[in-house]
Amino acid sequence: MTEVPTPTRDLYERYVIPTYARFDLRLARGAGTEVWDEAGKRYLDFGAGIAVTSIGHCHPRVVRAMQEQIGTLVHTSNLYYTRPQALLAERLVRLTCAPGPPRGKVFFCNSGAEANEALYKLARKFGNECEPPPPRHAVGECITVDANRHTIVTMDGSFHGRTLAGIAATGQEKVKKGFEPLVQGFVQAPYNDEPALLAAVEAPGVAAVLLEPIQGECGVVPATASFLRAARTACDDGGALLMFDEVQCGLGRTGDWCGWRSIAPEVWPDAVSWAKGIAGGFPLGAIWVSDREVTLKTGEKIALCNLLGPGSHGTTFGGTPLVSTGALAVLAVIEDEGLLENARTLGVFARESIAALGSPLIAEVRGVGLMLAFELVPDFAGRVPSPTGRAPSLMVVDALHEAGLLTVPSGSHAVRWLPPLNVQRSEIEEAVGILRDVLARLA
């Protein structure tokens, strides 16, 4: 007698720690912008693993490159040199600095949370070992720069990962509950509030500012160009580093290799973190650090990108030959297939198409490139009661799933669209049609 396999959900409930309130979908395979569940039902994937599968599922160029590499060399220790990692570092530095000359260096890890951890350590090292710059004038007043600096200013509404330092950096109270005492050295300032940011950076002991050019987890909220400029000025005046978390908005998602350049291209950070779409679905994170000159308290001058020297940081799996090869293929596809322009053009088309629905349940559509969200009206729960008390965003996402469209909830009232960068116009039209029908049925 053939044994009946245990259902996937039952295996999860029995053996997987319940850190996620998972949707009741059992996905089995994917190709391009489509996925299929175990029963064979097709879904249009506009979540892309939360902005991870940046060129869709199982792109043939990536599959071929990784098949070849997996039969050649999968992993060695980072005690040795491997060419795929070196080539990927070179590619990332060039893409970050284009159209200028490549400057700075890259460190590889495994995730966005790890990439941000590297930024925290860079800021601490900078604050502890580098000479504070001479006091400067900002807004007509002299700033006294503290000699012992370790505080990192982050933003309300931000999300920087779920490590202990990550939740301390994150500007959302819900992620901190139950994990007290929090890691010290982080303070939050209001997002897009220039006077508040300036006041926070002027406080004693600030070593760095870390912000997302586009906040993703709170519903796709872009920074203003003036806010990014003010952050750069405040950090220069206060002798602090300016660091961008581009885990969700970087490497093509906004229609540019760097998310901040879609908003304020003249602003340059001192360091950037990446993950998610960097390798199209394989676990990889990275940071870029500029080569600006800093002065150690010993008087020695070095490049900032050399501050984390041997023994100061490390990783076992970061930048393996296999994952680096995959990332190189992903970046090549984005470049060769013109996907930055595709993201810019179809991002506008998607945003305008959702707005054109004129749904009484949608209050706002916002985003940059293919990092989009629509905000549901504040009184959604009064218009569309939920018998189970589900949040409005979850009600809409559940209904979209049932209709064959995968999307990502964000907070109680926002729904994100994060399709692959090679999404087609016809697929956006299909997704908009599904959304139209679902909203009409709910309304």
C-alpha cells in the first residue's frame, strides 16, 4: 500500500517554529512572473519574494550559470581568494559609482540584516577609532563634536532586520516587544522631517545616520530629495557617516542601480547595504563603503573602506563562488535586457493604472519604479467589515490570492506591488484587472 505523504501545512505545524503567520498557499514551482501551487493553480507573482526574485523565477541565464558553477566549486573559506566574488565586488562598485570611476569596496554576507549589522559595526568603529573633525557651523550655530561617538540615528517607520541590533535600529515598536533590554546606541528621528533630523545629529555622541531612501515595510514611503540633501549636510556638519539601507529599494528596483539616485542623484552616502534582489533568490547580502579619507586617533589617515580590517568582521558563507556567480548573472540580465528602463516605464504605467481604477477603497497610490503600494482608505473596516477581524490589507491580499495574484501586505492599510523587473505590460494589465474585480467585489 502506498503511503500518503503528510500534507505540507501539517509538516510546518509540526516541525517549523511559527515565526510567520503564513498565508494558506503551498507553492511548488515558478517560471518568470508566474508560480503554481501544489494543486496546479497559477498565480501572477507581484510579490517576488518581497522584492527578491528581481528577474523572475528560474531565469535560464541564471540557471545555466549556476549549474556550471555548482559542478565546479560551490564553497571555500573566505580565507582564500575566489574569482566570482572578486568579479562581483568589482561589478557592484562600478554600478554604484557610475558614471564616475569605481571607488570604495564591498563586503559580502548572507542577508539584509547581516548587511546592516556590518554597517552598525562600521559606524561604531568609525566613532571609536577615528578623530572627530573640527567643529563646524550649521544653521548659524557651532556644533561641538563628541570625541566618543557610538550613537546611530535611524528613522521612525524604518525596518532594518530582526537581529537584536536590527530591532533596536528599526523605528517600529511592534518589532521590539518582548526582546528588551534593547541594544543601546540607537535613536529614532521622524522621517522626512529635516529640523528633527538636524537636531538628532547635533546631539552628542552621534557617529552615523542610517536611513532607507524608500521605506518599504511601512508601505513604500519615499524620502524627499530635500530630506536626503539635509541628511548629507547634517552628517558633514556633525562629523557623522551617512549610510543608506537599500536592501529593498536597491539594485534596479526603482529604475536605477541605486535607489537614492532616483530621488536625489547628487547626494552620496558613505556606505550602503544591499540584499534581497542582489542574487535573484539566493541568500546574499553586501555593503559598499566609500574610499573617503578618515583620520585615526593615532594620526594615521586611511580610506573608510579599509576601516574594518582583518579580524574586525567576517562571514562563513558570504560571497561563495556559487552565489556570487548567480548574482553576476542576475546583474548582467538587468543590464543586458534594459530592465532599469523597464522598471521606470512600467512603474509609471502600473501606478497610473491603479489610480485610474478610481476605487473608493484606495486612498493613495505611491512608489518609485517597480516599488509600489496602494493605501486603503482609513475607514476601510467600516465599509468592508471583516468577520474574523483581519486587517484591511490582509483582507485585500487574501482576496487577491484567491483571484490568482500574489501581493505583499504592509502594515494595516497598505498593499505592496513588487513584481520582477522584467514584468511585461500585459502582466501589469492582468494584475490591474484582478485588482479591479477584487475591489469591486469588496466594495
